Amino acid sequence: MFYALWKDEAKVMSKINLFVACAPVARMNDVTFDIKLHSFNLPVFEAALGALGIHHLWDDDMRTQLNDFGHTPFAQVVGFNDLVLFLISNLESTAYSSKERVAVIRNRFPNACSTKELFQYGQIVGAKKFQEYDYGFFTNLRKYGSAWAPEIKLDKIQKMPIAMFVGGDDHLATPGDAIWEREQLGNVVHFEVMSDFDHESFMLGFDTSYITRALRLVEKYNPAEPAVTDEKVAETLY
């Protein structure tokens, strides 16, 4: 969404009155050391998967295999299901997640995605800036007209009303990076850091009361039209 607004804020605003950003990821300078370490190793995986012709992950067959493996005696012994639960819950902890909701989402986890999506996160961490996908020197020249991937500058987004809901213990979209994002954006109408929230709490957390606050903002920026009375209908028809 930040990318779309950076590209053409006016076009997006012609269709959307309010952007509600939950756990917004842009610049990732404040992520934890383990995430930075994994990001450092991603180019090796990118090269290996590219050589194998693999450009997407976690399709239906792969999900089925993971779920089937989770029911094997070996998986039970090594705690495979606990590992999956750990991964679903933001690679951090399950302290803020409802196990009932995790059980439901596990049937759909992980979602299919392009390998580029994963690798771009690593590139953003390594570059210490929010940027487009880095294809490498020669392809960048062909696609962007520059040797480097263009930075996505949030300070170009000045008019769109944006409501930001941030997890206080989110190690991916951290409060520190979110505060930086707020300072770049021109029209943040609501900014809230919620304690006892990590990255997945927005879907799996015990407390989902933030949705009520978000809906109030949606109503404010999308006021309902007055109800049409029978008299008004008759006036129009006759």
C-alpha cells in the first residue's frame, strides 16, 4: 500500500478514503538481530532456488505435505507442531496468540508466495531503507535506469489519511521503525502502539478490540449516506 501511494497517491485516493495500516512494514532498521542474521543469508538461498527454477513457495501440495508430516510419530517426538506454532506467531513467542485461532489458521499456513516477496524483506533489512526489489546491477539498469534499486520515499505521501496500529512487541514492524514512518508521512490521523501485541496478534491475538477503534475511524472517513425516506422515493418516482 505504501508502494502504491508512493507511485500514484492521487489515483489511490480516488478509490480509498482511509488507509488503516496494521503492523505496517516499510523500513526495517530496528528488527532483532536474528532477523538481520537470517536476512544476511538470504542471497545464498535466492541463488540456489533460482538455479533450481523455484520461484514460489508453499503451494497447496507443500502445505498438504507439512500437515501430513505433522501427524507422524516422528513429528510428535521432535515437537514439529510446536515449531509451526512458534513460526506462525511472529517467530517470537506464542504468549499473545490464541491457540484456538492458531489451530484454525494452521490449515491455511503457510500461504503460497513468490520467492521475491521473501527475498525483498531481506534486501530491505540489508539496505537499511525501504526500496524496490534489487535485481542486481545489470537488471537494475535495464528496469530502473539505475544500478541501485530505487528507494520508496514515504515523505512523498502527504495527503492520504493513514491510521497506524503497531504491536509493542512486534519484532518485524517494530515501534521504532513505525515512529520513523509516522515522521515521514504527511497525514497520520491515528497512531497507536499496543502493548502485549506482536506481529501476528492482529489475526491471532487474545485482544482484538483494536478492530472496534479501527472501524470507528473507517466510519468517520466514510460517512453513511442519509437513509432514503418513502417520501423521497415518491418524489423521485412521481
